[in-house]
Amino acid sequence: MRILRTLAAAALVCLATGAGASAGPAHHARAGTTDPFKAVPVVIGLDQPVTFTFTPGGRIFFGEKATGQINVVNPQNGNIHRFTTITHVVSDGEQGLLGLALDPQYPSRPFVFAYATRNVAGGEKDQILRMKNVGGHAENIHVIFSSETVSGHYHDGGHISFGPDGFLYAVQGEAHHSANAQDLGISAGKILRMTETGAPAPGNPGFADGRIFSFGHRNSFGFAFDPQTNWLWETENGPECTDEINLVVKGGNYAWGPSENCSDPKPGGTNQDGPAPRHLPKAFFADTIAPTGIVFCDACGLGAGTNGKFLFGNCNSPGEIHRVGLTADRQDIASQTIVLHDGSCVYSMEHGPHGGIYFSDSSGGIFKLAHR
């Protein structure tokens, strides 16, 4: 619940099988640093741009959490036009328009996907919608996924992205009910993997809900694929302790559930439910930084010291961007440092199509990282 209480106050899968359960992660403490990076505004004055994504040509689709509006901005001249407005969006707490993705073959296949919490028959549900870009506007909008559970005001997840295998991945929070994360018959508290029409993707683990890729997740706002291995890394918010960075494996149990215990914050205290093996985080943060978007630097123009590493944002105390180096086998974390004190809640992070790392935040802007 903690993270988007902050957002509201601010105005808001691993394909490889070789990455096994961690025996015990290092505790990466927050450390002050002289920021090597600065934030260069791309577009400002937006209303809670919690999600955005790039076209191959460099235009930016961005979504506004509360209004349900999906807009497109040309960063060369700042011109913005309305693509569509998702109807029936509810935005209490962490609900709202939370995720956007484009078809991997966009624009030859001009399909846009959105994740939103909506008021529909049967209550408020987390849904994924598919639509076609026709002349710059959405047509044929239809639902390809709808949660079985009524969404919580908190813990709705929402990040969506196509993986290197061409399938659509989505993270749904456990709707503020910890037991949901261990129920393999429902999608809440899971990372999902599906086709572009919402069907279970071939090769999924075969749980009762066929879309489930991994389970035992609490409240996640970001994941990204390592371009060197195709492995999936995820940020996850704990309760009052142990925020996490996870390396996600197919069928893996990340062990959130009703037995969580924060009396002695450490990895494992919030990862002790469900069947073994119970995967522990690769990094944990006992001081609850509220991690959000995550992105890998793949020739991103930030120099050799950043190339091959990933960056992630956080929302609390206030927002920051961290740079994380991996071990030689890329299955564990070797280093972590803060590279930007943003001062606002960092929402999403993306790699631009022509290089560059971008992020959005609660100041109402989308920014590009650059050296000072």
C-alpha cells in the first residue's frame, strides 16, 4: 500500500531455466552520491504520466493515471494529440491507467495495448485492452484480459511489455490480499504471459490459470528483460520492510503470502509461503524505498560505466534513480549506487529507440538522463 499512497499524495519471467533460487541476497543499502546524471525535460505539464512507451520512430505514447487518456507526443516539437480515452477507469489509490505497450512489429502491425483498472459489470477489475491505431486514433478497442478478482484500491500492478519471445507480459498485484499471491487459479499476485489476443502463451508452466508465468508477488510496478540473456528482472514493493529486486524464473514462487513477518526485516521474512523452492530477492531494501520502473542500458549513450547495467527508480524519500551492475553470469547483483536524486516520485523507465534512458515522474514530466 505504501508506494502509491505516496503517488496519490504526489498527485497520483525469466525465459531461461538456469537462473535458480537465490541462497541469500546481499543487502544493498542506500548510499548518497554526487549525481553523475541530470534529468533533461522532454515534455512537462502532464497529468500523472505513470506509463509511457516509444514508437520505433521516436514518438511517445503516454497514459494519464486518473483520466484514462492515452496521448502521443512528438518530442521534436512538443506537439501532443489525443489517441483515445479509456472509459470507465477508476483511480483510487493505485488504480488507474497503469500500463502501455506497442506490438513488437509496430507500425506494420499498428496495435496498442493498455492496462487499466476499470469499473465493469461485477465490480472494479484490472483489464488489458487491445486497440488498433487508425490514422492516429484508436479503433476496435476490446478487452483481452480481465482479472477474476475485484481489484484492490492498492496493489494493482499494471506494467506490461512484450518480451523477446514476442509474447505479452503483465504484472498484476495481489489486490491487497496476500493469500491471492499463492492461489494458482487466479491472476492476482502474478506475472502473466499471454498472446496478443490474451490467451495463455505456449510454454507457460501449466497452472490452473494458464496465463501465470510466476507467482507469489505482492505489489510490483516494473520489470525489464536483460538484452544479453533475455532473463526477466522485476522490482517489488514489500510491506513496511524488504522491498525487492527479483530475477524471475518460469514457474517460480516468490513466496509472498499470509505468513509474512516484518518483525526482523531480512530476506525471507516476507518470502515464506507456498511450495519450495521459494525464490528470495537478489537485493532487498529494509528501509522501504518503494522501487518502480526498471530498464536496461543497451548502448544507451550513458557511457561504459552504465552499459550492460540496469537502472531503476524509486518513489520514497524522495524519488531516486539507481544503477545496478550484475555479476559475470548475470544472475546476481554486484553493485548498486544512486545516480540521480530526482526529488519526485519516479514512475516508469524506458529505453529510447535511438538510444537514451527516459523516465516519468510525479512532477508531471518525461525526462531523458544525461551526463552532467
